[in-house]
Amino acid sequence: MKLIPSLTPSLTSWVLAQPVFYVASAPTHGAHVNVSPKGLPSSTFSVLSPNQVAYLDRTGSGCETIAHLYENGRITIMFMSVGASPRILRLFGRGRVVEWDSPLFAGWLERLGKARPDAVRSVIVCDVFQVSTSCGYGVPRVRKELYLPAAAGAAGGPGAEPEAGQEEEEEGEQVEQGEENGKFDKYGVLRLRWDKENSVFEDRPTLVDNARKRQKAGKVLEYQVQANLDSLDGLPGLRVARREAGQWLWAADAKAHVRRVLAEREAIVFGFLLGVLFYLVLSTKLFGAVDLVKSADLADLTAGFKQQLEVLSSARVKK
């Protein structure tokens, strides 16, 4: 596995050529860790800089990613190769949600350079702080004869996969997009053009068709209210849907915050015990100081009383 601080030009090209990516997120406290597959990346996903990516989020039957990002901002985006060149790439980042009714939405849509799809509910922005790449030897690959019959090499010959443990190809070894079919690398593996191996996939029309129908019927917001109010763990979800449902956002957010604080039982108990300890220490010191003050006052009073007696005695002697 390799860890690098940002996307390189070669990795960026590879990412944008993949047919699917996965988005992982989780609540701070809760039973559900969510992973969502995302298709249609060519029309939804954009690399804005080596450390920032974003994608258009269509209205769906759940809102786990949105709810989790509102709560803690943690997100991981994963890509994997199903072609001849094995690779798994993860983008670790901090995410934020720009909903479709936000004044910032149009600006982000323009930055992505994508057409606004029907029933889009948000732009998910990910500020990447680390990129990891690793071999994808455990991931199934598409049979090469499905997209390039002449590429089906015999086992151990050209077209065979490198042995486990061999390093994945270094920067710049990937096949240029302009080559006809690909080329053999130093391991004798045929590195194919990405558009060749991905040609066996096709986008499902169902999501686009359903979104178009809801958009045309004016029922997108109604569906968002039905499906996107909260997460499986009860975290607040899509804000535009919550407003439409008549929720007081500040009240629901405050309730979620209180739940999150109360879930930190160990921290609460530790804080309570620490407070008791400080109280005992301070009380001991305070009581000791009071005792000292009292002792000092008593000594002063005794000395003053003796002094007065001596003065009176002296006066009597003079008389």
C-alpha cells in the first residue's frame, strides 16, 4: 500500500475513467456504517484539484451520507479496477453538503462542469487529506475476451497477471489513452486502454428515468420529505426536506447534539469523577487555609489582649 498526500495527474485520469465508485461514512455513535455505490461517474464526479473532489448526489431512498456529513464530516471514496491493471484507490477526506436550495449550489454546479441532472438534491464536496493506493489482486476482473478477444493470453504468458507481491505499476506506466489496444509492461502484463475494459459496462437507465418522471410531475420534494428526513440511526438528514416537513431545524439539531453528548458515557463518568477529585483537593486546601487564618486571628487577639493588660498594669503602678 502506498500513501500520498494528493492525487497525481495519472491517478486523476484513472479515477475519471472508472465506471463506479463507493462512498463510505458513519455516525459518531450508531450501529450503521454506510457504504453507497455510485454509478454514472462520468456525468456526476469531478476532480477539482489534487486535494478536492465533488460529485452530484441524486435523490435516493436514503440519506445516510448526508446525515453523517452533517454530524461529523468524515468520508472515504473508493475506486477499484476491474480490468487488467489491478488497483484500489481510496480518498480520505472531510466532506460537506451543498443542498440544491443553497445559494452556493449554482456556483458548485458550475465548478463541476456538469449538466444539472433531474432530481439532484446536493453536491457532496470532499477535501482530500490523504490518498492510498494498493493492489487489487483480490478483486475480480472482466474477462479480456469480452472486450478484446486477441488479448486472452495463456497462463504465464503475455496477458497474465503479475505474481502476488509484485509492486503495482509506478507513476507513468499506465497506458496512454491514444494507444490502440495497450502494451505489455515489464511484468509481461497487457495494460489495456481504460475505455476498452470499461466498454463491457453500461449505465442503468432506471435511476435517470425515475428522476425525470418525478421532476416532470413536480414530486421530487415530496419524495425527499418521505425518504430523506433522517438516517437509520435517527440523525437529521436533508435540510430542505426537514424544512418542508415543518421541522424546527435548530431544535432537531440541538436534540441530536444532546444525544451525541449523552452517548459519551465513559467521558461523562470520567469528567464527573475528575470534578469530584478537584473538589476534594480544592476543599482540603481551602479548609486548611481557613484554619490557618483562624489560628492567626486567635494569636493576634491573644497578643492584643496581653498588650492591653500590660498597659493597664503600668497605669496602676504609676498611680
